[in-house]
Amino acid sequence: MSEKLNYFDIYNEYTLSPLEYAGAVEAINHNNLRDLQDTLKDFPLQSTNFCVIVMGSDGKLERHPQSKTELVFLQRTQEDDLASNFSEWYKKNFACDFTEHFEFDPHTKLPGVYTIEGNTPLSFAYGDPNAIYPDIILNSQIVFGERNVLQEAKQKVLAETTQDDKLGKRIRRILREQIKEGIHSVDQNLFMQLQESPIVDLKKYEGKFHKKIHFTLDPPHTNL
């Protein structure tokens, strides 16, 4: 077996292009995901109602070692004690609290749980209506459990984002604001390299950004 890649072994701004570095980070995150699957494989998830996923930078395969893994449960219907059962199982098997290695729901201090058939939109991060991030589900990666549950969750998020009601319009407005803020940050060269030169020259990409956002919802059989 080849030796695993390490961030600090691969990072060298003088020898790696941005695309090469991004590819190396993605490979490391694939390895991290396989390690996590092996670590948690014995957790007793007996129902087909669940799956366990990673979101955020883990989901996008771009997490760096200073960040904790954002692991959450997806369930079709409400089940009692899922998060607390996992917390207790993790502490019993690894002799430490899960919060040492994972992000947690700020409201419960337990692993996050998202319910597809619940009343809270999946586009709300940890159920917070002031934290609208539909991409955290759309960009997530499955760790173990029923894969169809993740597919159903992604389809629900797309439906929330595209529907022509108050929620859908609010989500699209927030997304426009987030994209606008991101473009502004690049335009103002807020992301700088160590030698204080801009990483991205926005002028090279003029015409590539669009002010309007258009969403389509693919048929249910389409892979997301």
C-alpha cells in the first residue's frame, strides 16, 4: 500500500500550481473519508431510514487539518435519541467526546440531525432560519447508511430552492447575496498569497460571472 499523502508534505507554493494543489487536497480528503468509514463502520445503524454524511469542506473534499469534520445524520422521519446514541457510542468506543473531532449542532451540542419529512427546511443549517446554505446538503458525501436517503434529501433541497413561494424566493435572494459577496472579495483581492500578490485576477474572468441564478430540478432518477 502506498504511503498516505499529507498536507504539509505536498504544499509548496513554488512547485505546485493551484490546480495541482487542489487535486492533492482532494485526494487527501478521499483518504480521510475512507478512514472515517472504517472508524465508524461498527456504529449500529440498523434501519434503512438513515444515512450518515459529511458536509461543508469535507463534503466538497477540500477540508484542511485545522478544521473539524462536519458529520451529521440524515433521516426520513423523526427518530428519538439518534444523536445522543451516537455521542454515547463514540465516547464508549474511543474514550473521548465526539466534539474533539467533529463539529456539532450549536443548539443541542450533539451531532446534527436533518429530517427529510420534518417541518424545517433542509436548506437551513442546523435548522437555523438565519443560516441558509442549501449547498451543504447538495455537496455532501455519504459515509455509511442508506444512499437513497441522501438522494431524497438532495431532491428536497433542490425543490426548496426552485419553488415559487416565499421560502424559495428567500433562498434564491440569499444565494445571490452570498455570490455577490464572494465576487466582491475576489475583486478586492482579499485572498492573498504569502508574498501579498493576488491569487485570482478577476479581470481574466470578466463575463464568466452571472448576476442571475437559474435553477432546474432534474427528474427523480437523475444522479445528483
